[in-house]
Amino acid sequence: MSSNTAPSSSAGAGSADSAATRRSKRPKYSRFTQQELPACKPILTPKWVISAFMLVAIVFIPIGVATLFASRDVVEIVDRYETECIPASSRSDKVKYIQTPGNKPCNRTLTVKKHMKHPIYVYYQLDNFYQNHRRYVKSRSDKQLKDPNSASTVTDCKPEDKTANGAPIVPCGLIAWSLFNDTYSFSRNQSEPLPVNKKGISWKSDREHKFGKKVFPTNFQNSALRGGASLNESIPLSEQEDLIVWMRTAALPTFRKLYGKIEVDLQQNDVIHVTLENNYNTYSFSGKKKLVLSTTSWLGGRNDFLGIAYLTVGGLCFFLAMAFTIVYLVKPRQLGDPSYLSWNRNPGGH
């Protein structure tokens, strides 16, 4: 008997150990993992659906109207000048004209059609310029822009990384090299000059964190092929706001960048005379250049899309609410009506 009992107790101990092992491998019990938490399962009755659509319409339509009115309150003057600022005799070969050395002055006249409250923002707009191109966006050195000890960090800046004698270019890269260089000056009614304030046109975070106060331009635009504007080598990059604005690349091929601010009101029927230097070469890629004077509202600049989008969604929801209401009133049905089940509507079916 003793020889039979020993194996039996050994097996019992083994099964107990295996059960304990299985228990130890089980995840800790929680109502979340076992999906025992209370859940809300709303029933979408016709009244709830109609109310939801109507609520969206009530909220979205007034927002859309307010947004659209705010956008329409913005006064804009847009003047396209890339062709008009080329003499008629040179328009057959615009690229040759723009690449010829020397000043290229151009006079434009703008008429204010509606009172413009200051500050009036002056933008330049470029069309068909792809600042989001992969190679163009990568052609810069952020470390060099903010650290005076990293002037030689030009690995990503080719082909505008070094001069012919191997000296590093600061700031390097294609973005800085192609800096916009058309200039504008304004006067009102041919007698009163309108100064343009170019301070505070860039993001404060860019000035303080991305462009160094002790980093100065070096060897910029000294290569064989000149890109755009030059930079004052005695002014640190953190104060060269035209460069800072340009270096914040645009996502779309049509974009505006802030040139400055006119800080006086312009009255209706004022005649603004613009003297500009037409230097920037957009002709080689069929680009367009526009000068824009614009006021702002609480929404910012002119943007009808946001208001139209709110009105479209709100109007669609209102239409659906009305349609469901008519259907519900004309042909109501009980909630959970079994007569609509397929086997009740087709007795012969299975």
C-alpha cells in the first residue's frame, strides 16, 4: 500500500504546483480589461437626430455669418506688376532684362477705394514659387543661424555652402541665397511720404531662439551666381527681419510674406504712388509678383473660405433636420416596430 500512495501524493503536489503557476500567469483582474465598465449606448431616435442636426445648424450658421462679415471688412489693394514693370521693348526676353546689372525702377499708382485703418500691412506675394520643395527646404543650417561658433556647419547647404576659396557662407543654403530683393517706397498724393516700419514683422520666437544675436552675415552673395538681396554684415541675424520672414518657408506655391507696416490711416480716394525696384527674377519659372496692402480684422487677413465652410456645414445640417422632420411627421414609425423586420414583411422568406 505504501508503494502505491507515494506516487499518488507526488502527482497531487505536481498538479497543485501547475495550478499555482497558471494562476500566477493570469493578468491582474480589472473591470477595464474584462470590459465590465458601465457604457453609454444611446438610441438614436428621430427626435435625437433631428435635435443634433438642428443644434449644429444653430451654432455653425451664426459663426459662418460673423466670420464672413469679418473677412469682408478687410480692405485689400492688390497690384500685379511683374510684367508692367518691364519696358515694352524688353518684354520679348524678360529673363535677359532682369539679369542685366543695374537698377530697374518702376512707378505704380494705387487708389484707395475704402478707408483703411492703420496698421496697414504691406505684403509681397509670389505665385508658382515652390518653397516647399524637398531640396530647397533642407538647404539651410539651423545650428549655424543661432550659434556663432558653428559658422562652418554647412553640410546641408550645398550648393551655397562655401565660397570658391573654401570659406563658409553665413547664412548658407538656397533659402537664404534666394532672399527676396524687390523694394518698395510709398507716398500719398505725390507729396506726403508714407514710411514703412520694418520692425516687428517676424515671429518673436524666431528672433529670440532661431537666429543668434552674435551671428553676423559673412561671405553672403559672394559666389559667382547672385541669388537675391544682400545683408548688412554689421547687423546680427536676429535683427535682419526680412531674412527671418523669408526663411520661414511657405507650404503652398502661392504665398504672401510681410514686408512692413504703414502706421497711418489711408482715406478713401487717396492716391498712393509706389516707387519699386524690380529686381527679383520670377521670369525664369513663370512666376508672378504682386504688391498687397491690407488691413486686418479680429479674424486676421481676408479669408472667405472659413466663413463659407461654416455656412455650408450649418446649411447642410439645417436641410437634413428639416428633411428628417418632414419624413418623421408624414410617415412616423414606432421605435423598435417589429413590422419592419424582414421576416415579418415577407412571410414566405426564411
